[in-house]
Amino acid sequence: MSSNVIILFGGSSSERLVSVASAQNVSALLPEARLWFLTRTHAVHDVDRATLARHEKPFENEFHPGTPAAFSSLEAALDAPGSQQHTFFLALHGGAGENGTLQRLFEARRIPFTGSSAAASARAFDKAVTKELVGAKGARLAQAELFVHERPSDIQGRLLLLFQLAPRWVLKPVEDGSSVGLIHLTAPEQTSAAAQQMSYSGIRYLAEQFIEGRELTVGVVDEPSGPLALPVSEVRTVPGGAFDYAGKYLGKGTEELTPAPITDVERQQAQALGLLAHTTIGCRGYSRTDMILTPDGPVFLEINTLPGLTKASFIPQQLAAAGMDLKAFLAQQLELARTRYG
């Protein structure tokens, strides 16, 4: 039953548009669930289902609830009479929705919610921490350098030194997802502009050596018998394309293959790495691990604790490839949420 379920979506992160698309897909399968939209200013709107369903091009257009805010903040909403009798399905991505901040609000009130705990979410959201933990368990990693709030000239100097180690680097925000803010460095001449962008963004960046290979991603779902690795997906970029936001969500420059056309050994290696990351970080419910497949096996990139559930997302693709029903998956996540506190 979804009558006591609230789907929480939106937020202030750079992935809020993806969140709206996830909420559209999830709400269609949980028709009795209420919809709470969290705005960039942290107000909460009780949204009409038809309003969300009518919203077009969610990956490109901001969502406007069309009604006054019901609550000034999520804290006020969670403290309102009756809220603690609901189970919350978190259709949030990035930022406070995925880094443990909002999870702590639910945990403090012992309100059931889907996805990983606040502590696991925080570990996974910090790419540098994640790499350290998963690498310590034996996962292969790309060489990486951390950049923390430095002047452009200092950043450029360090970036230039990286080209002495490898000819190509990927610069990614330490605490963001959906390929927002991603920078590809293929020549020393690009370091000045990259350094400016990194410095003025005000966020930490991870410079990761570009690894030649095939881009794979694998979901893991917690079943009653334990975590289960889903079929592997491959992302291929067409010439001149990139697996950035436009490639991921607007269908520009990439193609996605589920299940990935890889050997059984490669599939087993990729799924093993997904399971390793899921259990090492302490994820709950579901996760998705990104990696690069090389001739020597997969190289770990990052893990997502609330991966997208849009019609275009990998988890729904992989569930379908495994013959698993998305609606049943959602029901299973809600049941797992209800047992969170014992």
C-alpha cells in the first residue's frame, strides 16, 4: 500500500531536475503516495499528482509546484502532526539529499525512509573517502589528486605537473553527481581555464587519471537473502560525445547498452566490484557503482546511494534486464525502510 507513503523530491542540488524526473516515474507506480517538493530555498510544497505528471522536459526545465508552500522547511514538515506515521521514498539526488544531511533529519525523528543511512550516504558522497575505503578492500583505482579551495595559479601549477604522469585527466567535483561540473583535460593548454573554473566554484575537486577502457555501471539491490548485483550496463560515447549531463539525460552523444556486451568473466568482475563497494560503504536498499573495464579488470570510479529512477536511468534498465518488476522493487524498498529502526 502506498497511501501512507510520501515521495520527497526536488532539493537545491545541481541534480534537482533529475530528481523531478525520478519522482514522475516513481509516482506513476505508487499512485496513492503523496508528493512533497523541496524547493531550492528549502520550503516544502504538497504537490498535486497531475501537476507533476504534466511537467514536460524535466531534465531541461525547472519544476514549479503552482501552490503556496505548505511548510517553511523540511524540519517543519517532518515535525508536523502525522508526518511521523508516513514512510518517505527519497527521490532526491545530489547535495543535501544524498550526502546524509536530510537522512539525519529522518533518523533523529525515527521516521522511515528509503536508501542508505546518513553515515553511509556521507561516506559515499565524498568521492575521495569512498576511493580510500573501497581501495583498502582491494579494488583497483585510478591515480588521483585532491584539490581543496586553492588559488587558480596554484591549481594550474598542480594540474601541469599531472601531465608529467599521464596524458589525460578527468576533473570531477568531490561531492556532486550526474556529471555536473565535470572537466576533461587532454592538453596542458586547458589547465588555465580549468583552474579558474575549479577555484571559483568554491568546491573540492578530484583530478583522476583518465583510464582507457569501457564505461560500465552496475546496480546492487538488497534482497531478503542479501545484496544482489544487477545486470551490468555499458555506456558508449559516439565520436565527439561525452558522458556528461547532456549525454546522460538528453541523449546527446552517448548510447547505453543493458545488459552490457561483455564476457561472463568481465560481468562477474564488474558485479563483484559493485557488491564490494555497496557492502564496504554500508549502503542500504540499493546503489549503483561506476567503473572502467580494462584488460586487467574493472577500475572503481564512484558509488551512488540514490541513483536515478527516471525512465532513462540505469537501475530501471537493469531491473528490466533481470526480469524484475520496478513496482515490486519500489514496494521492497518501502518495506525495507519500515524495518530500518527494528
